[in-house]
Amino acid sequence: MSNKVQSQIAAALLAWYDAHARVLPWRAPPGAPAADPYRVWLSEVMLQQTQVATVMPYFDRWTARWPDFASLAAADDAEVMSMWAGLGYYARARNLLKGARAVVADHGGRLPGDEAALLTIPGIGAYTAAAIAAIAFGRRAVVVDGNIERVVSRLFAIPTPMPAAKPAIRAATDAITPDARAGDFAQAMMDLGSGICTPRNPKCLLCPIAASCTARAAGEQERYPVKLPKKARPVRYGTMFWLTSGADVWLVRRPDKGLLGGMRGLPSGPWLAEAPGLADAPVAADWRMLPAQAEHGFTHFTLVCALAAARWDGQTAPGEGEWWPIDDIESAGLPTVFAKAARAFRESDACGG
């Protein structure tokens, strides 16, 4: 692909973006000065492996509560984790806190605009550093997310299977990234991948750069990006415990490190290749196994949990945790896996133990 064609791609895409850019609360309008770095940083972290529609209400609530780095840096860890509940990939929330505190402690509360400096902040990797540099600071940076990978792999018909194709995709993206308006260009590519150059049934007739697309010329748009066959996701088994006292249920705080670290949840035993039964039950009690179960898909495995219910009649608390009103369980900020289990318990009429 010639340099002239590469320049034409950027020009056509930016013209399309000027007319069709999505209006999002973390974006500046096309051609306008760069957006607030805090909002760009927050949105990029929230959008990692999460759809825009899912992120929007979380972003609005978050920025209303913590509108800048200083307010987030001073936030209570538990409140932050509760606010994040349901968004998934909870390490992101912990890294947002660490990142905000690093920005305040090491950068005077202002996010640096240089990619190398951005990479020193917890939770910011190569993609996020490039996106922030381009979108929030107008720097030329090569931004490649999942949508852009798909657009570029089709545009250049890159035959190498993923993830080995990533270096070639990055080099091709670099070749078409303009020196000016790099942030708008990156967001235009994201919008194109999200709304037009979709995984299935891409809308090539609406694509502003279809004339330059090698895959379309060959009629092989959906072949790219080339992917190896997926491996079956393993299954792990566990037990969720529903311990009630009156109208309350016993909740615990998970260890800070590990999956769902620092989050409030139901007591649960180990998650193993075979069902653990009542192993690690929170107390010795007359546990009743329910016929229902709760299932949840994590990134690398599927969790299938048995449900055990009991009533606590002891005079003291069962351990480290808290009693929570069952009728107000939605306000506990439970991660999705525990919220699913809580619904299953309530639907099984286990509230009385």
C-alpha cells in the first residue's frame, strides 16, 4: 500500500468521523481541544473488555462521586470496590485507586502526557498509554484495541493468526496514523470497528475506507482477523453459603489479593476441578443443599456453584464479616457471581435457612 493511499485512508476516516462521531461523556467533539485527561484515563480503563453501553452508567456515577484524581485518591477502598461491583475484572478498580494515588503523589495530581511516563502509573499498559497520549494530549501515538485490530487486519488482509499477528497489525496501524489529529483518528477507528467493521456482517457499503480494503476486494472480510480454534474453557466447582439470621444474611470481604480481591461477597469454599461439598463452610451448622445452582463465566474458566443454606442462632457473630438485610442485598455491591447466587437463594426460598 503506497504512502499516498495511506494518507487517503486517514483523510477519509477523519472526514467520516467529523460527520458521524459517537457522542460520549469522556470525548471532546471532533477537531476540538483534547478531552479531560482524568475522564479519558477512567473511560479507557472501564472500557477494557467491556462494552460502551455497560460502561456509561458506571462512568456517570463514578465521575459524580469522584470527579478528579485528588478525590479518587482520597476515596475509601471499600467504597470504590462497591461502586465497581458488576463491571467485572475487578483488578481494574484496584489499579484505578493505585493509579490516582500515584498521579497525586508523583505528578502533582496531573496526568503526564508522555507515553513512557504514563507506563509508570499502575494499571496503565501500552495500549492505554497510547490512547491517553493521543486522545487526552493530542500526541501522535499508535493506538490498537480490539476494534482497531479487526479494521486493520481486514484493511491489509494480514494472514497471520492472532495473537501472533499483533506486531504486524501495530506496524500497519502506525503506517496509516496521521501526525495531526491522532486522537480523533484513533477514536474514528474505534467507532468504525464498533459500528461498521463488525465481527459479523460488516457494513462495507457504509465504510469510508472500503475502497482501500484488501479483504473486501477479495470478498473475505469475515476471514480477518485470522484466529486459531478456541480451546474449551475449563470448569471449576464450588459452594456458596447462605447463612441467615432473622432477615439478614452473612457477607464476608474477600482477601485483597486474588480473584475478586477486596470485594464483598457470600462465603464460599474453594473453587476446584471437583465439587468441594461443604469444605470451608463459614460455621458448623445444619447446612441444607438446595436443588438449584449458580453458574458464572470468568475469563479463563466457568464456575459452577452448589448452594448451601443454614440458619445462625448463635449469640455472637460467626467470624469476620457483616450481617446485611436480605431485602436490600442489591445495595451490597456484590460482584456478578455472588449476585447470581443471591438471586438463586432467594428464588429457592432459602431466606429462612
